[in-house]
Amino acid sequence: MDLILTLAVSEIKYLADKVIVHRWPHDTPLWDPLTQENIDKTINKNPEKKLVAVKENKISIQNIEFDSIQKIGISVPFFKDECTMIFEGRFGMLYGHAHITVKSGNYLDVFGRLIKWRSNFQSGV
């Protein structure tokens, strides 16, 4: 199963089929080559599913934890059986933009949980 149910209502864990993380906004510090290599190796160019954990005000993708989350978009694209979440955040002292896509059969369940999380996050609950 690609959605990992947890006891905590405020935590969502699931396996993403595709994840892309890149530096954003462009006026933030450049990523050093080691950071870019690590993100490419573990996330961007890794064909395996990636563990995503969403909890309160943090989002983790594999071993990278983002905070200062903003500009969260969650959608189910027309004519596709998938759910995509896009956000901006900070990891360490660097900033990034992430695109996370779930294509498994339970993508609507993931979508519903993410929408509820985003609503709580934006309202400060």
C-alpha cells in the first residue's frame, strides 16, 4: 500500500512516484554542488518511490526536511489518475520548490488528506 496510515491525525505519510526539487526563488542563495548532487541522487534522479511525510508545519521528502512552508498547491490534473502537491520551503539555510506526484490507486485518499492538512495549516490549527 502506498499510503501509510498513522495514528496522528496531523501526520500523513505516503510514497510518491515522482518528485522534483529545485532552487526557488531565484534570488535565494545558490545551492552548492554537493547539495545539488545529494538532491539529484536521492530525489530528482532516483527512480524509486520516495517517502513523503507531512506533519504540522514541516514536509519531509526522504531525508530532507522542509520548514517555512508556503505557496502550497494540491491538485488532481484533468484526465490523469494522480495527485500533485507543489510547495516552497526551506531546508537548512537553503530554499527550494518541490513537485510531488502520487500515481497509485489511492491518490484520491492522499489528495483528501493533503487538502485537509493544508486547510488546517493555513488556518493555524
